Amino acid sequence: MNAPWKSGPQGRDNFAAFLCDEASLEILRPVAAEMGWAPEKCCKGGLRNAVQSLSITSSPNILMVDLSESGDPLTDINSLAEVCEPGTVVIAVGQVNDVRLYRDLLGSGIHDYLLKPLSPGHLRDSLIQAQAIFSAPRHQESHSDKKHVSTAVIGTRGGCGASTIATSLAWLFSTEPKLATALLDLDIHFGTGALTLDLEPGRGLTDAIENPSRIDGLFIERAMIRANENLSLLSAEAPIGAPLLTDGAAFLQLEEEFRQAFEMTVIDLPRNMLINFPHLLADVNVCVVVTELTLAAARDTIRVLSWLKTNVAHAQPIVVANKVQPQIFEISRADFEASIERKVDFAVAYDLKSATQAAKLGQTFAEANKATKTGAALRELAQAVQSSGNADAEAHPPKPEVKKSLLGKIDIKAMLAKKTAKTTVPA
């Protein structure tokens, strides 16, 4: 729940605690006084009391809650997140000594989890660490001078390997340049982003679609699943019987939050999204079009490139021929390029053995095959995407929205031109 890329809210209480038993409160109050906080902010009650209190008052900078009376701590923590303001650092206290619960709580955004009975030393250390978050440089401030690059990976045909390319690019961005990277898998029902990274997809993306108004920095931190130190994933495995009912507002809001929180965004974009939500590519810098050397793929590559040229002219297209086999192809590379009337920028060889190894290891293709020729081709693609994206971001920086006045909405030049045309007498 602590949002490290947002500055801490001002004008709020520094600390509040809700603990179930008096013994824990007797240990906490002297430590809180040492930290310079009012002991009366240490209240009797558990997580339910905290939710009720914070629903009508502002959240403190540091909040300590007791989970001892909670039957389902993770679900209750989510209810707490709905009333906590962005920037609140939450420390949980409980009686269950379970490593899995500890990891799940940290994954949900909790700063720390302390076991009862509490000790003054552990309490003091945890509170000092929580307080240090507000004095440390913020993520957004430290990267404010860096450009954000957004990349959409689009497969022209099902099974051409667009998701493999997308997950590999995201992993490469997060490891070799070590850039803060977000991977957004927009195949809501059959996405493989989480599966490729050996992760559980969670409900973050479906929650965002159902409640776009809740999307903010706090939501992003709680909903995204961390794959490594610099890579976070947002995906879903929605039930097949649950159709996607959205106008796309949630996707736009997610992209906006990603621009604030990350340096790179990789969107695994199913091609049908171009039809239903064309505005998703409004702020994309690079479009990686993944295809195969087949007749159907050539036809669809022509159509996708034409659509991009008409609707996303500002984005740099990169054509990648995937699963290329030297002697087995439906259309030769030369004929394919003649059909689409442009060169194929990168060709990734078909390597079944390497793909199988990556699946067994639960790793992206690029991670599992760093030393192969295919892995080298993916690294070259990642470098090209990064350089093209930086050039586009520099040439087309985000334009601030300017509110027009009533006079600003009237096209004065057009009116003058019409008047001149009526009064001009041809020679």
C-alpha cells in the first residue's frame, strides 16, 4: 500500500495504530512516544475498526493494523486498501507464523508484518524503516528526466509468437538496461504473460476493467505482480463465460499510470483490440508487428501496417518474422517483403528445443536462451525498440491538455477564409 513513486501526502497524521489486545498497546505506546508521535493515536481494535475509522477520516502516513481477529487477512487487507489514501505505509501485526502469508501480505502492498508478542526492538526498527520511506527520494522524482517508451507487440496471426516476443522484450528491458518495466497482457481470457513468467495472474486487470475510477498509483502497486526487481506484470485469466464489457477507459487510465511509474511499457496487444479499441495506440512509440512467412500472414501484415500508417502514423513500426526455418517456408523472405512492400526488420529463427527448455524452466525465451542465436536476435530487437522509442519520445513529447476558452473553440481563420472567398471576384 506504500506507493514509492508518489510523494507523501501533506497535512495528515504521522501515525495511527489499531491493535486488538492491551498488552500490545502497552508495548507500542512508549515506542510511539519515542518517535515523537502521540500515544493516544494507538487505539484498541483490529483491522475492521481501522477500516471504519479511515472511511470517515484521512489516512495517516504510517498505519499499524492488527490481523489477529481476521479470518481472511488478504481479503481484509484489500478492503483496507479501498479506504487508504495513496502514500500510506501499512505495517501489519498478527499471530500466524506462516512464510506464505508473509509473502502474500508483502505482495499486496504491506510494508512489514510483525508477529505477536511484540518486542520494542522489532517495533522500533520497523517504524524507523517506515518513516525512512518519506525522507527517501521518490521513484518518480529520480526518473523525472527520463523519457517513457511504450511498445505494442501485435501478432498478425494466432500462434505466430507475439506473446513470446512481448515477454522476452519486457524481461530484456528490465535486466540488461535495468529499466523499470511494466508488461500489460491485454488478452483478458487466454493471455500467457503470467504463465510464461511462472506467476499467478491475479485479479488486478479484471478489477481495473470493472472499476476504472479506482485506478491510481496505489492501485497499480497493489494489483501488479512483480516478476523481478524491475519488471511488473498486469494480466488476467477471466472465465470464458465472462465477456469483455468495457469502453476501453480502464486501458487508457492504466497506460497513463504506467507513464508515471515506469520507464518502459510493453503491451501484448491482441490484433482484435485494433478494431475494438483503436485509441489504445494513441501514445505508443513503437509497434512491433510479429508475423510468419505464410500467405495468410502476408495478407494480414499488409492490413495491419496499412491500419497503423493511417491511425498511428507517429509510432515507429518494426516488422519481425518469427519462427523462420531455413529450408521450410510457405513464402520466401524476398517474396514476403515484395508483398508487404517493405523490408522485414528482424528474423527470429524457429528453435523448438530452446522454446521447450524455456517452458520447462518457467522463464521467458530470452532469459532461458541467452547464448543462442535466437536470443541474440531478440537482444538486437530490444535495442532497436529502445532506440526507436527514445527517438520518437524525444520528437513527440506528451502534449499537456490545454482547455480552450469559448473564443478558442471558434475557428476565426476559417470564417475569414469563407468571407474572403465570397467577396473575391474572379479575374
